[in-house]
Amino acid sequence: VQLQASGGGLVQAGGSLRLSCKTSGMNFRIAGMTWYRQAPGKQRDWVANITSGGSPSYVDSVRGRFTISRNYARNTVYLQMSNLKPEDTGIYYCNTFYRGRQWWGRGTQVTVSS
């Protein structure tokens, strides 16, 4: 299983970014997918999840600003982030629980300047 995250960058507060996580080596259609982020000096926290059937859920701090989605044909999960705030800064990781274990991508850096 490989998870390859991309799409991070530097953006001003109020701006938008779209993260992508391309998966391989797994049956994407049966796996729930999750985005986590890790701010500098802090633990890695859950941000958004999408079930295998496409039902999303969000941490309160991003609900209404972030949208998680998935493309089954491309085996890819996305995180559309809008109205970004400085506190959204961190490394964003793609994650799935598949065949009895957690799998992590390398992460993509998001920096939001004030």
C-alpha cells in the first residue's frame, strides 16, 4: 500500500488549496480514508474522514471550510481547503486502515500566512 499526498504550499489567510492523496496497492473502493495534520510542536490530529461509501465527517474547526471527497476511478482522495487560517498550518497526512493496520503517506506541508 502506498499513499502519496501532494498539493500543499504557502498561501495567505483566506486562500484555498486542494490536497490530493493518490493510493496504490490496495482496494480503494473498500477503504475509508482520513486526513490528519500535525502542527509544529503538536501531535498529529484527525481533520477529515470519508467512508468507503463516500460519507464525510470533519473536526469542528474545519467544518464548513474543508471538503473531503474521493474519486474511485483515480483511486484518489482530496481535501479542498478554503478560507484558510494560520492555525491550519501543518503537515497534512493521508491515512487509511487497511488489512489490519494503519498506512500513512509522507505528508504535504501547508503554510498559511497571516
